[in-house]
Amino acid sequence: MNKPFHAFCIASTQSGGGKTTVSLALMAALSARGLRVQAFKCGPDYIDPSFHRQATGLPSFNLDTWMMGKNGVRSQWARHASCADIAICEGVMGLFDARTPESLEGSTADCALTLGLPVLLVVQARGMAGSIAAVVRGFSQHHPGLNIAGVIANGVGSATHADLLRRALAHHGLPPLVAALPRNAEWTLPERQLGLVPAEEEARQQSWFRRLAEAVEKHVNWELLMDITAIPRPAPLKASIPSAPARGRLAVARDNAFCFYYEDNLERLRHAGWEITCFSPLEDTALPEGTRALYLGGGYPETFASRLESNEAMRNAILEFAKNGGEIFAECGGYMYLCKELALPDGTSRNMCGVIDGTARMGEKLRSLGYRETVMETEAPFGLRFTRIRGHEFHWSSIKLNRPYPPLYMVGGKDGSLSAEGVADGNVKAGYIHLYWGHENHDQPQTPQPRQGRVILLNGASSAGKSTLARTLHRLMEEDSMIFSMDDYLAMSRGRHENALDAVRETGLPFIESFHAAIAEAARKGALVIVDHVIGESARWIRDLLNRLSGIPCALIKVDCREDILLERERNRTDRTPDPAHAERQHGSIHQHFPHDFSIDTTEATPRECALELMGQLPPEFRATQE
């Protein structure tokens, strides 16, 4: 596909900065221009994607480096972005807000780094002029490997205000102002305790999206936006998913009360052989004919408690389905709906399905929020195969069980402890955590599809041991592999330059781009490629290679060595002229921009020990080919 491709992340300085409104405005405006816009959402949110679908007419998919892993994010991106004209990924919280303050895992920044995406930073500009430069400079320099390509000022008061913001950024040599969006009360989306009111319930008319698109048209520098967001198109995934035998009809509760689902989860259930049919616990009086299993997702049963109670026919149908052995899996709001009653903050109670002997009690403040890692205590739902699985929990309610039930899973705590949670009562499984099973789980290694390329990228300073480690991996891994070494590549030049920076500066030849193009082409043709590189010398180099490798499984390895040992090795080199000053400089900076997956220290371990340690840490698609 030779059509131009554009993609970017929309990030913000903090939650509430206007990311969703800005994202919807750009999605709607670009769709109105006749472009196929594919939307994504960083993080575990299931509400924002429902608005994305209304703006673009296409399902929106989650990207989460903690729940999916980086290779899962790359696969998701390649699967859905490759057919689009433009892909827009709405961020989560602030740009660098992550699972923990010490890591980028789960953050917008981690997604952008993993995919090599340019970032448009949304800044709430009300009451601000020249200070925008300080804000943008701080975000731009916080992680130099990240490409903040442009700025969107939100809440701008006038054209004069927009001009002040534009000049401030230009004066300080910062990323340019791409858009200056005015304050407009009509653009505000209503919220409740778990975030935005879901699109299914809020039901914005298409006329609202048209007005939004028309309104932002004159406030965006479209030529600049398209110029700074042009990147290589991700190659579509070639691996086909084998068809599974038909399992029957899976009824999914989907209406205003139950609407929290990951599109990936539903897609995987289809691939597993289920015929998915949606129904409404609010409106329907019977389950779909021929239902073999029932999936009750999260949502707001407390908001619609009166209507759910009034629909006695559906409550009885679900109870009878459970008594007759029908499989039921319920999450969060669905778990509450299966209980005997739902107690509301005003002191009243509403009857629910009575499948689980317990009371769900709606609180007035947050009870649980965050990522969760679980170990199943029973078989996974719907015939899926996983034992360990990750997910997300977010609720204000609690459930008191009136009798003991076997737990559904063990949940890991921050202190390493495990707690038994959820209910596994024969054919009925329920818990608060929204599990993510959209990609094969880490405890189910899958043999790579024939000729599926993969890349092991070793980044480290001169004399850190990259080359020796690459050769040892090449020897120990059962599968044939190709080593791409920057040293060997430099030797092709007439001057036989001994470091990449000098070669690029002195010759002007495209050493880096052609080296990266060769790596990507070998991987796309099915090779396992081991790369010996000093890619951390430049954030631009990192972005270039990761863009070229979009959709290809990669393991990014930080190769480290204690400085005194590294300098001793450098002084003793015989394959080229020793350069301790160069090695010392690289030691202090080579990993600064590099978004590594894990690290190997070669200071004391032998090359074989380092290679075996690395092989033990590789993702399943790499480990499947080892001795």
C-alpha cells in the first residue's frame, strides 16, 4: 500500500486537560475529509473508545504496555493501523503517568516510545501566555527519546491569545503550535464517578460530531499537522489465526447498564469459535434463543437499578440459565447484577438476579482502582486457555457474600501477598477485575508462525560486550539467525570509520537509515535478527528503527558493564584503535534515550551466562525456538 500514512498520540499534561474532546474533534474532522481514521486508546479505559467509534465509524482498540506487553501493543497496532489513512491514539492521564512513578509501564509515553509515534501535547492554556514555553520545554526534555512533535493549546481565549502562545513556542525553539482550540461549553462531555458518561448512554447525535468537526477546522494548521505526523505505514500482520470449531452462541449484555468491554476480548472469543449476540438486561425479557454462555460486563447497574429490578422476566431467565448449568462470566457491574440485591446510597435496595447469594452495596467514594495481576483458581471462562492474566479494577461498590464461595482467582498485592477474590461456583464465575485476554497470555507460549521475523536489539557502549553476546546468542539459539553489526556495516565505507557518529558526520552517507532498512527488511522476510548497535547515541535513530519495525516482535536489550571494566576492555582492544574517551562518553549516555525491555550486565558474567540469562527473559515468541 503506497498511500501516505500519518499517525500520532494525543497526550496531555494531566487528566482533565481535554484529551478526549481534542481527540474526538480531530477524528471527526479528518473523517469528514474522507480519510479512514483508526482510533486507539492508551491504557485500560473502555469508555473513551465508545466515543471514538461514534466519531470515526470504526471500533477503537486499546493499547496498554502493561496489560498487553510491548509486543502485544505492536501487534495490535499493526493489525488495525495498517489499513488506515491516519491513526490517532488518545493518551491516558498525563503523558508520563504510569503504573508506578519509577517506570513508564502503562503510560502514554511508553506507548509512543514502543510504536515510535510522534506526540501532540495538549496544554490547557487558559490564563497562560509565555509560560506555555516552560511547560512544553519540561515535557519535551523529560524523556529525550520521546518525539513531542507539536502542541495543541486548549481553552484559548482569542486569536490574539493564540498568537502569543505560537510566538512563545517559536521564540524558544520548541515544538510548534499545531492548533489553538477556543473555549466552548458545547464541547464538554458529562462525567460521573468512573469517568465520562458512556457513549451508549450519552448518545451524542452525529450532528454534534459534525458541529465539532466544523468548529475546529479553522483552528488547526492542517498542513503542519500532516507534515509532522507522516511516518512509515506499519506492515499488516501476515500470521493467520487458525479457525476454531464452533462453540455456540455467546450472549453478551450490552446496553446502557452494561457497556464495559474490550473489543480485543470479544474478537478473541469470535476466533475461539463463539457466535456473539448482544442482548439488553434493561429491555429484553428473555435471553437470545440458543444461548450456550452468558457474558455480563461492567457498567452502571446502580444508575439503572430500578429498571433492572423491574425487568423481572430477564432476572428470572438468567437465574434459570444458571440453575440449568449454563456458563456465566461476570465482571464488576455484571458481578453486582448477579447478586441477590443491590443496596444504594439513599438507603433503598433493589432486587437483582439472585444467582450469587450476596449483597452489592454502592458506596459514595472510590474503593478500588488500578492494574491487577491474577492467577486463576479455576478454569478460564469460555474455554479460553490462561492461568495468569492481567486486568484493571475500578469501582465504588463492595460485595458481601452471605455464604462462602470458592474464589475465582488469587490477586497479587503491592507487597507481594496474594488474596483470594471473586466467585467460582461451578458454571458461574464472577469478580470485580476487568480481565484482558485479547492477546495470548504469557503463560501460553505460542509457536511462531512460519517465517515470522523477530528482532533482538542489543544497545550498549563500546566494549560493553555486545558483539560477543550477539555471537554467543547466534550459537546457542536453535533457530538460524542473522547478526547485523554496526561495526561491520561501518567497515563498508572507504574511510573505515570506527564509530557511527563520526561516519555520519564526516561522510554524509545514510549509514543509519540504510542499516535500519536492512534490519527491517530481513525481519519482514522472516529472519530472526540479532542487532549489535549503538542506537542509544541518538533519539532520532531510535525512533527511525522502531518506526521501521512497527508490528515486528522486538526485544530491546540494555547491555551494561561497570565503567572501570569497560575502560579496561577498551584499552586492551586489538581489532581497532582503542578510544577510552569515546567509550567513557558512551557509558554515561548510551542508555539515556533507550526504551529497553530488560538489561544484561556483562561485568562479571561470562558471555555464555549472559546469553542464557537473556534467553530466559525473552518473550514466548522468541523462547519457543531455543534449545
